[in-house]
Amino acid sequence: MKPRITVLTLGVDNLERSLEFYKNGLHLPTEGILGQKFENGAVAFFDLQNGFKLAIWERKSLAAEANVPLSPRSPTEFTIGHNVSSKAEVDQVMLEAETAGAKITDPAKDTFWGGYSGHFLDLDGHLWEVVWNPEWVVED
């Protein structure tokens, strides 16, 4: 296996509602919902940096495709990290997320390791961390 990930797919409960959150709330670029003519096929992709994509797909469709039982949500399985270039940008993204309907679980603050970060849950309970790390250079 090569050391790369090209798509991160999040299972969502309501595709249209989640599309609104990511497209208009967090301002991620997308062509909208594709694949609606196929059973369990409706999905939306968001273009991120370097060809990486974020996808949202209804949880029930994801479970059917992967042949696994539909399970309850769990925000503690993983976090999605969004690194930014400054403390001010952390605050800006956190405000955008909250305005779009996200639940702030950990308001932005200085961290024990010298950075600055905050956490929020998206509309489907996926845990995001918005973080500024003074040791990392973020390329836009």
C-alpha cells in the first residue's frame, strides 16, 4: 500500500442538509450531489488541496455498499484536522462552523504543546479540530 489517502468519506444522516453545511457554511467547493439515479448512489464530493477529496454519503448507503451493519454515531472514533496559518484563522473557522450549525465542543484556546486549537461537531457528529501549529507551514 502506498502512503497516501485520496478520499475521506463521511457517513451522514441527511445528504442535502450536510451539503448545505459544507458548501455554504464552511465554503468548501463542490459540484453538489451526484449519482442520484443509482440506488444508494447519491454522494457529494468537495475538492481539497493536492487532489484530496472529502465525500459525504448517507450512512445507510455507505453501510449497504460496504456490507456492514448500520451502527450508531460515535464522535470519538477519529478527528478531522484542519490546520490553518494563524490563531486568528482558527477563530475565524470556528465561527464559520458555529454559524453553519456546528456544535462547539472545545472553544479555541492555547494548547499545552504551544499551538492553538478548538473542536466542533458537524451536523452528523463528526469531530473536527481546527488548529494552528507554530511548527508547521500550511500551504493554501
